[in-house]
Amino acid sequence: MHVYALALFAHLCGVVGIFGGLGTWVLGVAALRQTERVEQVRTLTALITAASALMVGSIVVLGIAGFYMALTVWGIRATWIAVATLSFILLAPLGLLILDPRVRAIAKQAHSAPEGPLPHALAARVRDPVLGGGLSAYVGCLFGIVFLMTNKPEIGESILVMVLALVIGPLACLPLWWSARVPTPRRTSSSGHS
């Protein structure tokens, strides 16, 4: 079997892992925003944390295989590879320094909270619009990279694609910013009327 075939297989496995983990993140964060109980937050943050581990492993596999393929097939002069690689490198701090610490802080707060309805402070954290905005930027950038991989445009078009991806991703999240208000707790009637 040729080394390139193995590298391509590893590369595609890495892509599947990243998008599988990212899909779990997106659904997990969307579900997190709807939680009403501490137990739900604990379960969802555990799921999101597991998805983070899958993504980190997939990024390593994707990076090694992709680097090999880029050097052996397209060469170092393929400008779309440079733009895609730089964009991918810039994504790492978004996940590691912004998204993951927020989820870990939510998980820590949920584990120290008593079971039952969400305390106001925890409710504010699970509805943090930065989680949705950062995630939207991440998704937009990954789809931009996939576009570069499939179309292999020249440098100008590659940069334009990534700029558009980084603008459109967070714009798709604007409704989250407007709905970031923490709903007031539901009140039950204490009068004896039926």
C-alpha cells in the first residue's frame, strides 16, 4: 500500500473526527442554553469535554497527515495550503483559550452546585453568547478550509474565502447575542385557588 493512501485515510479520519466533535459541541452548547436543572448541565458539559478530546486527537492526526500530503503532492508553493494552514493554526487559540475554559468553568460551577433548578449565576454562564459566537466562528472557519481544500484557489481568493468565513460564522450567531438574557424563574401560584 502506498504511503499517500495511508496519509489520505488518516487525513479523512481526522476531518471526520473534527466535524463529529464539532457537531457534538454545537448540539451540546445549543442544549446547554435550554437547560433548567444542574444535573442537565453536568451531563452536557461532560459530553462537550469528551468531544473536545476527540477534536484534539483528530487535529493531531489531520495535521500530520495533511502536512505529509501537502509536501508530497502539492508542494510548499500551493498558496491555498498556506492560507488553510494559517487559518487552522489561528483556530487553536479560539478553542483552547476561549471556548474550552468557559465550558470547564461551567462544569466546575455545576459540580459544586446542589442538584435542582439552575442558580442564577450558572444560568447566566450556560447562556453565555461568547460560547455560541466563538463556536460559529470556528464552524465558519472550518467550512472555509474545506472550501479551500476542494477548490484550491489562488492566494487572493483563498484569503477572501477565509475572511468571508470568519465574518459569516459569527454573524450567524447574532440571534444568540440578542437572546442572551437569562429568563426569569417561573413563578408558581401560591394562592389556594384551583
